[in-house]
Amino acid sequence: MFIIRMVNISILINILILLNLTNNSTFAISFDTWRAAKAYKNNDIDTAKNLYQKAIEKYPEESIALYNLGKIFYKEGDYKKAAGLFEKAAQITSKNQEKEQAYFDLGESNFKLKDYQKAIYAYENVLKINPNNEIARKRLEEAKKLLEQEKQEQNNDQKQENQDKNNQEQNQDKKEDQDNQKNNSEDQGTKDQNNSNSNNNDDKQDKQDKQDKQDKQDKQDKQDKQDKQDKQDKQDKQDKQDKQDKQDKQDKQDKQDKQKSNLDNKKSDNKPQNKKSNKQKEQEKEGVEKRSKTESNNQNEEKALNKLESAAQELEKKLDQWQINELKKIENDDSEVFKYLIKNETTQFNNNFEHDENDKNW
């Protein structure tokens, strides 16, 4: 019972210590972080690393755990992991003192990694927070100087590489020229020797090519002739077949016409009277239509004549009345000349009327 009480008292004391640390420390820490710090103090590095990682998994925004784990990796020489943790801690914390320390350690980690550009960025952030940090200013100047040297070395290395490449290409070209000259001198001796053989071989080859070409042409001509003959035979066969089909069709048609003619003759023999009667009916019908047409024409002519006669009678009446009126005028005027003119006009009018009557009768 006494032992259990002692354990409970120990736990209670630890909790009170934790609360006191949380209130007084510049970092807000979890219980795992406190345990990790205690393990690190006791030089139990592995336990401290595990507890810090456990605290980060639970509380990703706990900047003290990130920073302390980064310090462990930095001391172990794992500068890349340390730089990542320092950068996260600097971004998360809102306190300038914590941010300044995190950025400074970030610059140191990148300096170790020889990534001077990132180191310059970290040191510049330190000086933005605390312009009086002379250590950061000194490290910044060193990083800039080393970055400039690195660039100069890279340029020199690139120039040297290009120079070596050019020298190598020149040496290679020179060697190739020497080899070509040597090969040309060796080949020249055999070239003359081979010229005569080459000419003979060329003549022989030309002759063989010519013969092969002629054989190929003969074979092609023979094939074309055979194809033409086959095509003609096929056409003749088709023409013969078409002619036979046409003849068969004509024979069939003649046979059908003959059968139809025989059938018509047979029907004609059986009903001659009806056929004749139909013809007579057609003739009678044509006669009736012709007579009807003639009568219609006569009626139209008669109507036209009646109209002409009516017009003539009406004109005659008007003439008689006109003559009477004119004669009265002559008597009243007692003019012999006028009477003579009227008489002549009347005579001419009568002649014209008679001519019109003759035209009508015609």
C-alpha cells in the first residue's frame, strides 16, 4: 500500500512539473515531449527520438518537438532531416526568439550540406528578425563568398570541360585524317590493280544485266500476249453466249407469237359473225358522228346567213331614211348641184351595197 502511494505521488509531481514547465517555458510542450527531453538529458538518445516523433504525430504543430528532434539529427550528422525539421519549426512558431534560433540552425544545416543558396536565405531571415545577430551576419558573408566561389568553379569546370571536349574532338579529327591518308596511300596501290579487273567485271556485269533485261522483257511480252489471247477468248465466248441467249429468246418469242396467233385464229373461226357485226357497228357509229358533225356545221352556216340578212335589212332601212332626209334638204335648198352630188353618192352606195350582197351570197 505504501508503494502504490509513492507511485501516485510521483505521477502527481510529474504532472505538476509539466504544468509548471508549460506556464514558464517559451515552448508549449506535451507530456511525450517532456518525457523525450528528460530521456535526452539522461543521454538516452533513441528513447528521446522515439518520444519526439510520437509527440509530433499527435501534435504536428508542436514546434519544440520539431526543433529538439532536429537538433538530435544535426548532432548525428543527418543534416538533411535536421534542415527539414528546423524549417517546419520556424514556420510554425509565432515567437521571434524561437523563429530566430530555428532559422539560424536551418542555415547551419544547409551550410553543412553545401547548399549555400538556402543557407543565405535562412541567415537573411535571422537578420530580418534580429539585425544585431553578428554570428548570423558573419555566416551570411561566408555563405555568399562560398557560393560565388562555387559558381566560379562551376564556370571554370564548364570551360575546362568544353576545352577538353574541343581538344578531344581536334585530336580525334587529326587521328582520323592521318588514318584516312594512310588508308588512301594503301588503297591507291590496289586501286590501279583493280581498275582493269573492275572494268572487265563491269563489262561482264553490263552484258549480264543486258541479257537479264532482255529475258525479262521477252517473258513480259509473252505474258502480255497470253493475257491478251485469254481476254479475246473470254470475249468471244461471252459474245457467243450472248448471241445464243438472244436467239433462244427470239425463238421463245416467236413460239409465243405463233401460239397466240393460232389461238386468235381459233377464236376468229368460232365467232366470225360477232366480229363482223362489231365492225359494222363501228362503221355505223362513224357515219352517225359524221352526219351529226355535218348537220352542226350547216346549222352554224345558217345562223351566220341569218345574221347577215338581218344586218342588210337594217342597213337598207337606214339608207332609205337617209335618202328621204337628204332629198328633203335638197328640195328646201333648191340646189341642183347638191342634188346631183347626192344622186351620185346614192348611186355609188347602191352599187357598193349590191357588191356586198353578192359577197354575202357567195
